[in-house]
Amino acid sequence: MPIQEEARKGIIEICESHKNEPSPLMVVLEEIQKKYGYIPLEAQEVVSKEMNIPVAEIYGVVTFYNFFSLTPKGKYVIGVCLGTACYVKASQAVIDKFATVLGIKPGETTEDGLFTIEAIRCMGACALAPAVSVNGKVYPMLGVDGVVKVIDEYRQKEAALEAEEEA
């Protein structure tokens, strides 16, 4: 599906604002990711045309760095560490529980757009194993029994935001 004209213009503006920098690609991609939440192939094609960089090179950068995404992510990105220290402390069971409760697999987003589950190879929080992060907030030593509590915390936050908007 082609990107909307407004988004295309926004991407062109981002590219133009960094054209005279020595190595602008990463900055441009970061701004696109921040503004739109992901970098679809259509956006990469616009960047390619505007910056005269092959799409294959841009795609290589987007898929190499895990902070870039080709698909939209949920409002709350749940990262479950599967690094060695976390794995031996049962983080696989934790990610499986998140998947069961939310009805999605790692790498997917719930239909309501609230949650995305990601398997992270190492968070650098080995002493806190098993570690889980939600939008950067770390939940140390989170066992299977804590999964529903974490999800409920963010669902309650959303309910409060909705109530506030309605008031």
C-alpha cells in the first residue's frame, strides 16, 4: 500500500533538512522512525530518491539495527530478554506467557495497537534476570506470575487516558 502524500512530503522534508550533513542516513531514518513509528519500504524508496542512496543500502541499515522497524509497533513495546542469564532464569516461559495473554506471537502487535512483543537478545541487565522492558521501563526478575500484572498496569493507564480525554 503506497504511503499517503502527507507522509511522503514529511519524509522529503526530513531528507532535505539533512542533505548537507556528511553522513545523514542514520539521522534521517531515526527521524522517520520517531515521527511515523516505523520505516516501510515505500518510505525507504522516498529516502532513496531524495538522497541518491540505493534502496538496498537503506534496507540493509533498517534491518541491521533493531531499533528500526519495517512494521508499525504497538504503543507499548514489551521487550523480553532471551540472553543467556535471562534464558536460564526462564525468560522463555515469560515471553510465552505474554504471547498467550495478548494472543500474539513475538514480533507481532495486538489488533488494538496497544502492545508489541519483542524478543531481545540481551538487555545488559543480567543481574536482574529475567528482565523485561516496556518502552524502556525495566521490570527486574519478572516471572510468569508477574506478566498479567504488567499488562494490566498499561491497560489501566490507557483506560485512565481515555477517561481523561472524555472528560
